[in-house]
Amino acid sequence: MSNAVEIVGLRKTFGSLVALDGIDLSIAQRDVFGLLGPNGSGKTTLIRILCGLMAPSAGHATVVGFDVVRQSDALRLRIGYMSQRFGLYDDLTVKENLWFFASVYGIKGQALRERIDERLKSMGLGERSGQLAGTLSGGWKQRLALACATAHQPDMLFLDEPTAAVDPAARRQFWEMIYQMAEGGTTVLVTTHYMDEAARCRHLAFLSQGKLIAVGTPEEIPKQFGKATIEDVFIDLQSKVA
């Protein structure tokens, strides 16, 4: 398998609304790939389709070798998903949350105990394992959410605005963990409105009004639009859909 994601002619409509309009995109294995665009550009719709949660109206896509429509159940066992509203259980401890999410993915027995210990250690959560999730700060909740989303060692990780409302120091630490996972073999697709985070991605794609309008490295994309920075491109796109 040469690419983690292959998308051909993907289209999604909701009545007369065209949310995605003929998307063609490939994402290499172990890439850290950023998906950018103004609100309403189709980012979350695309992620939901790639996670097997929504069927496209036309076209097809595969994620880590699985067809997102015909093999959606098998696909969901090989991917992780996290958003700014990731559903932690506030009345469970850090360790209990990890235990629950790992169990949902079918990890049992000694493998489960070893996986929980590894996640606690790698995410720096060991000293907080007995703390209720609801009492954690935003940055620590973010770490726990990422640990839960990757409890089953997914091949592909989807992050939908995962660092919204988190302080800059916590965001930097979060990105360090993202790159550690990519180096370990996980492909990461992330949406963000923070241009400093976009610059950390190895490759980017810009969506606007359901269309894919640019793909490239953070250095290449501004040149495609005759702009100096990624932020200039983003501001220009926002002004056109405002």
C-alpha cells in the first residue's frame, strides 16, 4: 500500500447543497497532512466520509487499504478520531477513561493492561492516572483525549480542530506528540485554524466551497496563490466566502 488515503472524484450533496465537489487527493503513509479552509468549506464532511461515518454521493475513497463504504466497520478498528469535543467521561479517572476506550476497540487481558500503562507513560499522564477527567485543565484533557483516540494503535489518526481553546504551550507539546506518532508509523490528518500549526504539517490541502483548490507543502502553497504566507492565503479565502 503506497498511500494511506486515496480519494477519487469524491462528491457529497445535501439536497441542493454541494458540500464536496469532485475531490481527488492522495496522502502518503506516515505523513502529517493539514486540511485547511474557511468554515463551511467541507473539511468536517470529508473527515466524516473518510472515517466511514457518512457515505459519499459519488466517487470513492480508501483509507489504510479499506473502502470507506464497503468496509467501514473494519476501517473504524484501524483509525482514531479526535476533535475539540472529544467525549471524555468527566466522572471517570484518567486511567478509567483509557481502560474504557481501549476495551471498546477489543483490547483485553494482559494486552489491555500493557497498553494502558504505555499510554499513561508516553503521554505523561502517569501521575494523574487516578485524577477525575473532569478536573483536568484543557491541556491535560487534550493529552488524555489523544491517548484515548490512539489506545488501539491506529494506522491513521484524524484530528478535527483538536487544539481549539488550548494555550500555546499545550499546543506545542501536542504537536510534538503528533510527530512522535508519525515517526512510529501513524498517518495523521489534521484540520486547524492556527496557521503556526499549519506550517508544522508536511503537506497541506486547501478546501473552499467544497472544492480542492491547492495541495502542496507549506512553502509551495503560498507561491501558488502569489502570497507571502499560508495565513495570507487563508485570509484571502475567508474574505471571498464572507
